[in-house]
Amino acid sequence: MGQEETPEYYSDEILNARLSLYTRRHLPWVSVVLGWFLYIGIGRGIELWSGLFFGVLALSTIVIPIRHLMGSARFRAELSRITP
């Protein structure tokens, strides 16, 4: 079966739109997890910045799940709009 015979389910535009949508949806989670790893690994040793860094991470840990839940309907609507 050649490449010209293979059915194309998603065009490049749809794939890019879906990738962008999922990236915008999950990037805050990845950022917070990475931030906690950095804070635990090296952030506590920085005298001036450790308190500020901890405050931002703590606030982000509270806010991001709320934003994730509140944006679920919009995410599903955008996903159904770009899904053929």
C-alpha cells in the first residue's frame, strides 16, 4: 500500500490546531511540576529568591487546577470544532 493510497484522517492544519490546543491546555501543569522540581533541587538554596519562588509556585498550584476545571467546557468546544 503506497503513500498515495493511505487515507489521510487529519490534515496538517488540523494536526497543528490540535497540538496547539493541547499544548495550551497542559503547559501550565508541566510548568508547575518543573517549577517544583527546580525549587526542591536548587531553589531552596537561593536566599533572596527562595521565598518569592515558593510563593509563586504555591499560588500557581492553587490557581492552575481551578483554571483547568473552569476551562474544560471551552476546551471541549474548541476540540469538537476542529475535529472532523
